Amino acid sequence: MRTATVYLVVSVVAFPLRRRWAAAHLRRAAALRGVDPPPPTARLDRYLRWLAAHVVIGVPAGLLALFCLGNALVALVAAPLWWMFPAGDPLRLLVEVPVTGWGRALALGAAQLAILAAVAAGVFPPLAALHARLTLAALAPSAAERLAERVAELTRTRADVLDAHGAELRRIERDLHDGTQARLVAIAMRLAVARQALPDAPPAVADLLRQAHEGTEEAMTELRAVIRTIYPPILADLGLAGALHAVAARGGVPADLDVGDLGRMPAAVEAVAYFAVTEALTNVAKHSGASRATVRVRRAGDRLLVEVRDDGAGGAREDGGTGLAGIRGRTEALDGRLTVTSPPGGPTLVEVELPCGS
């Protein structure tokens, strides 16, 4: 009882070091069981359960080990010195058998060593295996914990991917805007100058210049549309809040905008939120017959919540050419969620939830 009390006191004092202590026991248990050592659990209640099991098994096993070791030392050291003990109180081996001569000393000493070795070989391996199983069961992460760790790892990985994707979007938008588009503008200007400088050119040459000039301008128009699809320049210039104010101001239906403190977000999330609001407000102006819309954007922890509500006729469907399918595709590509509530007669509520943790 006293040993167990001391053990518990020492365990409580060493509790801040529990992860390293538990990890050491896990490594030993895993080596004994022939498996890879798992990381220790982070749950306090499982540490406490393991500590109780450790006391229940460890203390008796330790006492038994001390008993075997002590009696083995007696057999090895004291038996050859049996003659030094008083004749009235001789050395006793093997369950209190007195040693009165060299023959009995050697026989009893060898018998005691053999019995103790047999006890150790028969008792300690099962105890060690039981302790290893209990240690792995108590301290190794459960299936739910491993799943939670995997989800957390995937969340961190997704955040890194979103950051890298956002940086790549900005780079592509910048390269197209400052490089390819600038060169197309220069080509269009040269073609325009060439058309003005050759007013009397043969009809075939003039027609080729005209086609080249118009084709270049069409290419610039298409390139601007691609740039806006990849990463709208207005996001780079004004940020998400400023871009949404601009979208709400130029919409066909008056829109009230409420944007909370969004903090830093991946560029891909900003782009999807911008496109979702833009498309939703376009739908309101084209299909709903609404007189007013409300846009609310806020951040709740690691989620970005976007709501677009209108007072129109309702009945919006994703397969009705309203652009909702496009919003869903962009949203789900980032592991987000789109919810559309649009009963006949209205109102219509479009809710977009996007992960934005980093």
C-alpha cells in the first residue's frame, strides 16, 4: 500500500511530463508487441486510465521481480558462505530448509535458482505482454482520434493548397494582365497605325489589316474575360469587401451590403465568394423580379459565410439556367457548401459556406 501511494505521488508530480513518459512506454510496448510505435493520445482521461492500469500491473510485477532477484542473490552469494552463519541460526534456502553442509548448500542453492528462473520465465513474459497490450490500448490514439488527426492534417494541407493556389492565381492574373494583354494592346495599336498609314493600300492588304486588327481586339476582349474568371483584378485592387461594394453598387437591383471583419483569406476563397455574390445578384436582376436584395458576408472561425437574399418571386432552380450550378461547382471545389432556399412566391436565400482557415 505504501509503495502504491509513493508511486501515485511520483506520478502526479511527473504528470507535466506525461507525453514523454507515455511515449517511452508506448515505444517499449510496441517493440514488445512487434508493431510500429504510435504517437501518444492527447486525452487526459486515457492517461489517467493508463496510470491506474500501470499501478495495478506494474507494482505487483515490480514486487515479484524484487522478490525473485533478492532470492536469486541469496542463492548465488549466501549459499557459498553458509558456514559463516551461526550454528543455532543457519542459512535457510528453498522454503526455510536449513543449510548444514556443502552438499545441501550447493543442492539447495541450485534448486532455488532453477525455481526462480522458471517462475521468472513463466510469469514475467505474460505480465509484460499484458502490460504492453494495456499500454497500447490506453495510450495509442483510438480510431476516432486517428480520424480526427487525419481530418486536422487534411485541413492544414487544404489550407496550404489554397494559399499556394491563391498565389498561383495572382501570378497568372498578373502575367496575363501585364504581359500577354500588354503585348496584344501593342499589336492592336501597330495594326491601327498601319491601317491609317496605308489608306491607299490594295483591297486585299487593307482587308487583311482590318481582320488582324479586329481579331486582336477580340482576343483582348476574350483575354480580359479569362483574367476576370481566373482572379478578378478588382479583388487584387480593392480586396473582397471593396469588390463586393462595387458589385452591389452596379447591380440591376438595389442591394444592401453587410460585410464583417473577414481577416486574411486565401485568394481562391475570395474569388469564389466574389463570383457567388456576382452571379447571385445577376440572377436577382434577371430572373427574380425583386425590388431589393441583401448581401451579408461574415467570418465564423475558419468558415466564410455568404448570404444573398431577395424579395422576388422565388422558384429558383439549379437546372433553370440561373447560374446556381456554377456557384455550386466553384463552392464544392473548395469543399464548401451551397444551400438554396427559394419557395414559389419567394423570398430566395442563397447561402454559401467556404473553408478559409489557414
